[in-house]
Amino acid sequence: MSATQRTPTTPPRVSFGIELEFLVAYIYEGEVDPDEEIKDGLQPLVVVPRAETACSRPEPTSSSHDTNSRFSPHPQEWVKTQIRKALAKAGLPVAGATDGVVQGSVQAGHSRDRMSAFHVVNDHTIDEVSIDGYHFQGVEINSPAMYSMDISFDMIRLAVSVLTTQFRCRVNPTCGFHVHVGVGPTQRIDTRTLRNFAALLWAADPLISRLHAPWRAIARYSQSGRVNELTELGKNHGPADVLLDTAPPGHDSEGVHRAEMTTVIPARDLKRVKYFSRDRQLGEPVEPNPDLDAFRAEVDKDTVDDIAVLKGEPWTHRPCVPAAQRNRSVSPGEHDQFDYPRCNYTPPVPCPEAYGDYRASRLQSSAPSRPRPPPIQRRYPRILGTMREDMRGDREFLAPYLAHHGYGDFLATPGARQPPSRSEVMSGVRDLLGSDMTAAQVGDLMRNKHVAKHINYKFDGYSTYQIRRWRPDGVTPEYSGWGDMPGTYESKKENTIEFREAAGSLDATWITTWARICCRLLEWSRDADPAEYMCVIRLLAWAQEEEGAQYDVVDFLIDLGLIQEARVCEERLRNGDAAFWECMNVIPDRRAPEWDDDWAYVESVEVEMMDAPPFEEEADDDDANEDDKKWDEREEEVDDGKLAAAAAEMNEDTP
């Protein structure tokens, strides 16, 4: 490299991928369309050929009432094939698609690349009953791994549009919507960014949870670490605790650490973990040096298994630091060049109009400062209080969402709650930011060691168990693990953090909005300067610990620079439970004898469940619209401090 050439210092663009779970309605050949009278105004209905065979053995499904095992082709494969054809016809790269793909085209090339194609796969956790003549098949679509760019989100919109216009789809509480974020297929999130990212998620979790369906934070597959004691951080353990538990006594090469239920890690691998996931010094590349000699040299110098270093006090092995030289004059007649900074200086440019409203109330005048004045005004009142009430004991609340539907019941129904030992914000932030020896400390503090997928933020790819398998190429593990092969799509997903709390949805606007939010959370954690970062962390702590604090998830998104996404989320919060009606269960027909067990469960809850959400009842539409107009007009006239009085006045006016 010549002297004029420079190594690029631009950080890698954030990458992402989504997993979308949903249900597709179908009928068998010869059956009548359940909505024959209005089918011209509906999407096409998948019709499965009914060629009965006595020897076909289809892939087992999650439903205990499967009546389709005698038919070939099996509905599962037939529905997936139709989806692949539709996506390919729209010009999207689809793995396994043949029809609609032009050979030799860019689309065909990406369709053959595992990381660049859409995948239509099975998901046995999705379950639904046959209703009104419809049969339902659970499907999961995995998007390509893409960088956070507008064209990537446009591809997601196109794929969702194909599904909702060419198939009769729906979602229910067994469906989820997951987002993976990382920094590309071959790179890993650096240790400093991972610390900031984990601390931000710990601090913001109760606020972010407000964007999702209320049962997701307590359901098994997406439960929150701030609600349940799932992680080492929630158990009030710190970075030294997880590291010392991993470290063997002295130089005992036979020492092991149980990081998984049945997996042990040899003590000698601890140095390897540090080599791959330590902080990088100024001038070092972000990725570890792939040279074997460099690896051995650093490992030989490592003192991670030195018992004196591990058990001793920090000051017993710190290098001697010379005392600082005083350059200021001690003469009483002399003064320093700079005085104390002024606190009441005049800003160089006029403040936005919204800044005056923001500092108006007495409570806000003592609030922590925002990183900058908000560029937009709020349209609706803030959501006071951040941590939702844990509803797992209220069967009346959970019944419409978690009705017994075969296998799906076990996966969705929450278990008994064990509150975390640690609940305060700053304590968790302190321990995560103090994980300065290796990224594995962060991963082990944030992960669910018992069942990896039973948590809302999945950090398993950066745990001690996974990092010991890393290689310098960033892709291929040292050996295949459970359920994957070296160098496969599954191994590359271990470089990502997975967001699992979002409920299933077919709303393209919300899907792309949430994906953008996930990407920005990682990007901002990497790029924000320390002062701005701690300013937002302090605001998050204040919002959760100060009664009546005026700071919610919409303000949080504005401070991250997500203005358009903040508007979408503000409307979503405004809609309240109506935003989650698409995830309501459709209760099976009680006249069907095979569903006696389901109805026994539903009736045991002793709650009357409606067949349709309230906003679909036509009789009250006019009254509801009038109430909305009155409420909107009233909101424009009152400030936040008068909303309670205005609401009481409206209740008195309502007959």
C-alpha cells in the first residue's frame, strides 16, 4: 500500500433480515368457496388438488387434528409452492422457485444465493383451526439479508403486498414477526457497540414494549427480561460474575463451564474467546488478525487464567501511573485563561417553537435535558407509566389471545412469573457498559441460558458458547452445532441480534417501520457520542422512575432521529388495542365434536368472547366518529395538565 492510500474508516452499514409468520387460507378441490357470494371482491383462494393416496407420508404438522395426511400433494407444500411462484413473478429472488424466474437474470443469480433470496419455510409453532369451511396453513417467510437502505425496505413492502393481494391471509397470536440486525454477513458487531446496544435495550425495553401486543412480553417465545428473571443481568449478576464462573481455578486444563444445558466449554478456550471479542486498540482492525502466529502470541501473553489476577483487587496489578504535572500557576496575582463555563448563554440560533412548550410545565423544568429540542410537536398526549401491568394471572384478559389451539397453546401460554432481582435502569446499564474484557460478557448477561428463543432480545450469537466457535473469516464455525452446518445460513445468523417481541402482522407500514427502528437502535448505539448516549439513557431512567415523567417511546424515537417512524408509532399508540385486533383468535365452532376440548378450555375462563372486534360493528360507527371528532377538538384546546378534567367533562356529556 502506498503512503497516499488510507484504510477506510467508515463503519459498516447496518444489515437486517426479517422472519414473517402468518396463515394462508385454502380449500380442497371440489369444495365450495366459503365466501362464494363475495369472492369477486376478495383475494384469490388457494385450491389444493385432492388426489387421495394411501401411501403418502407428509411432513408432520403442529395440529393434533390434522385431517390432511391422506392427500398428495400435501397442503403444506402446495401452499408454499404457490407463494414462491407469486413472489418470483413479482420479480423477487426466491430460493427454490423455478416458475417466473428468467434464467441468467440477476433475479436467478440471487435466488441461488442463500443469503440473497426470500425463503418460504415451515413453522410448526403456527397453528389455527378450520373455520367456516376454510383450512389454514402456517407459513414463515425469511427475507434476504439486506443492508439498511430504502430499496431494501421497498422489497419488504413488495413481498408483503404480494401476500396480501394474492392470498387470503391472516395472523393470530401464534404468529410472530422477528427482525435480525447485524453489520453484514461476514462481520460481527464490535465489542463497544455491543455494550452500548445491550445497555440501550435494557434501559428502553419497557418503553419499546408499548409498541407491541400486550401479551408478547409475557408469552414464552417473546418474554421480556425486564418482566421475568431470565438473564444473568436480571439475577443481579455483573460482568465479573459471568467471567469468573467461566474461568477455571489456576491452570487446570480440565476445568469446564456449563454454558448450555448439556454443553461444556473447556477452560483453555477462554483465551480464544478474549482474542476474538476483546476491544480493539487505536490502529487495530475491527476484525481479529487471522494470522495464526499473531493469535498464538496474544494467547501466550494473556493472563485470563492467572488466579492472582482474577481473584485479586484491581489496584494490586495496575501499572504505576506517574502523578500528573501541574501546569497552572499558583501565584495569587495570575489567573487562568479560561473561566467557568456560563450556564445562561444565548443560543447562536433561535430555538424552535416547540422548545418553549417542551420546557413549559414545572415538572419538565426539572427534567433531564433532551439531546436537542424536538423538531416536531406531539399530536396526542404521552403514555404515562412505562412498565405494563403483568397480565398473566388475568385469564379473562388472555383468553381471546391465547385460546387453546393444539400445540400452539404450550408455546404461547405464559409460565409462572418470577420477578427479576434487578429492576432499576442504571444498575443494569452500569454492568453492561462495564463489560470491558470481552463481548462474551455482554452476551452471557443478556441471554436466556435455559431456552435461547424464550426471550425478546436474543444475544446468543455473542455468548461464550458461540464465540469459542468463531473463526477469523467471520462465517464458518469451527464445527457444526445443533441444527446447523459449517458455513450455512444458520451459522451466519449467529452474527446478529434478534428482536422477537413483535406480534405477527401483515401491515406493510408497520413491518417496515419496526425493521427501521431495530436497525436505527444498533446504528445509533454505534455512532452516538458518549454525552448524547448518556443523555438519552438518563431520560429513559427518569421516565421509569419519576412519577408523572413526560417522556415515552415516541420521544425516544425522536431523540434517535426517527421522525417518520415516531409519527407512525404515535398513531399506533393512539389506536390502543385496536392495533392488535388482527391477532385475535377465531374461536372454533362449538358444534364441531372434534373441538370439545377447545371449548371446555374457553368456557372455563368464564368470559364471553366476541366473534368480531368492536370497531367492525356498523351500528355504532356514526356515534364513534362523533366521539372521535369531539375528542380531537377538545385536545386542541387543552394542554397536558388539563386532559383529565377534559375527559371527565366528556364522560358527563355522553348520554
